[in-house]
Amino acid sequence: MSAALLPLVSVVTPVYNDADHLAACIESVLAQTYVNWDYTIVNNCSTDESLAVAQKYAARDSRIRVMNNHRFLRIIENHNHTIRQISSGAKYCKFVFADDWLFPNCLDELVRAAEARASVGLVGGFTMDGRSVLWQGPEYPASCVDGREVCCAKLLGGPYLFGTMTSLLLRGDLIRKRAVFFNEQNLHADHEACIDVLQESDFGFVHQVVAFSRPPERSTSTFAKEFNSFLLGELVIFLKYGSVFLNQEQFIRRYKSLRGEYYRMLARNILRVRRRQFWEYHRNTLAAFGSQIEWRPLALSFVGELVARLCHPRESLTEIWRRWFRAGNLRSGWTGMQHPP
């Protein structure tokens, strides 16, 4: 089919010090069987050769343009800046992170699923990391699922179907109507954005592997593990959207379960001698969603965790000593995150 008859897809890539992988990422876009696309690469003040790599490809192909940030942007802020660069005529937007890449049929398959029904606003597909398929999908052969149904299932503790932005295709008008697409107060803003979009659209899915996602080496992944942000992200998204998608009984039952799990996690981290930055991160994130750490459930969870530890004193003392020793060697605070949220 002629490119003029196909909807335009704006592909975007935020780049920060990914020179080692960026060429493979760009080559994967150039190899797409789908022909009507343009490509914007946003360099976020990289200190390696990322900009030079991007400019080399832009000089060869007029469909590629490179933007160079004048100042360094925090990661979610830069994602917002990047997604705002989609072309005015683009019907769809395709993110691909600089250390990931797309299989040749990726755009073809995702656009086909999006075009099958006008109600589809978000399309996903399977991703692999070189060893195994990541994430889950709707039960085969479902290729379109009611958006509210998907969100309800996830908020009730069901499987995560969205993957990362590299595995998703977004409808352009749903991006443009939002002044800020990604919530910069939430490290897991991609998850939140998917829930937000599916308030008014359906979820399409391609039961094929369409993208490669490199095993996490990003500093944000390290940060997420170190600061236990996954459970926090799930809680704050629930606080924001739970009442939108769930009935009162569902909301209360799930909130009790999620809240209990969260406070047990915090109680364990008291015993792990977490640094001040850990507690500030949790307090600030909750505050951004109109919530706070409640000391009574935290105290009750701490007592329960302490009793459980006393039942296994040797193992508990060994772990506490190890944590104290580690904390003593990390008094200078968190320094491992070069690209903070």
C-alpha cells in the first residue's frame, strides 16, 4: 500500500548516554516493513557519542530528526518533552527506548490492531529480552479488550499487560489532549499513563513478539529496587484510579490488602536501617497523590514483623548486622542514580 494511504506513525526515542546501543535501535526503525513513519531522537545532554550517532543517521535519512536538549531533564520530565515532539499529522506514536529495538513487523502489526477498531487507544504486544518473552497479554485470541475491564483487573491485583513504552503504540489525539502525559511525581508514570488513557479507550493487543527490551541495567531500575518503588507506585496509582474503575466493595477489599502489604514492606525497611532518602522518597511520592505515611498501621506492622523476626533470632541478627554495616558504608547517601526520576 502507498505510504500516503497509511496513517502516519511518529516514532520517538529519548537518549541519555546510550551510544553503545543507539545504532541498533535506529537501524530497527529503518528496517520496519511499515513505510509511513517519521522519527525524532531527543538527546538529553549525553556525555558520550549518542548525539554524534543520531546526527549521522539524520544526515542520511530525511525522516529522522535530532533534537538536543539545552539542559538536562530528569527522566520522566524528558519523556514528557520527547512525546510532545510527535508530528502534528501523526495518528499514532511509537516510543522506543535507545537501548531497545523493534522487530521489522512491529509497526505493521501494532497499527493493524489499532486500525481494526476506532475505540482502540493503546496497543501492546509481547517483548523479549533475548532469553524469554516478557510480560503477559490478554487470553488468546483476544485482540481488543474493553479498557475499563483491563484497568479493573489490574487494580484488583491482576497481571500487568502493558509492558514498557517500547512495547506500546499510542493514539496521537490521546497524547495531544493531555497537557502533561506522564506524571512526573511517579517513577512508574508509564503504568499510570496507560490506566489514564484506558479511561476513554480500549486496549488492543498483538499476540506476537514485536520488540526487544534489554535486561534492565538502567539506573532507574536500580533505584526502583533500592527504594522499593514498585509497591509504592502500585499503591499511589490505586489511590488515584481505584474509585474510578472499581465499585465500593472492590475498592475497600483491595485497598485493605494493598495497604497492608505496603506497610509490611515499610516495617521491614525499618529493620533494614534505610537511610533518610528512602523515607523522604516515600513521603514525597505519597504527598503528591494526597496521601501520607500513617504511623499507627506502620507501628502495628513493625510489631508484627519484629515478632516474626524474634522467632528466627539467628537469621534476623545476621541480617540486621549486615544492614547496619552496609548503612555505615553508605553514609554519603544515594549516589548511584545518574539519571534520576
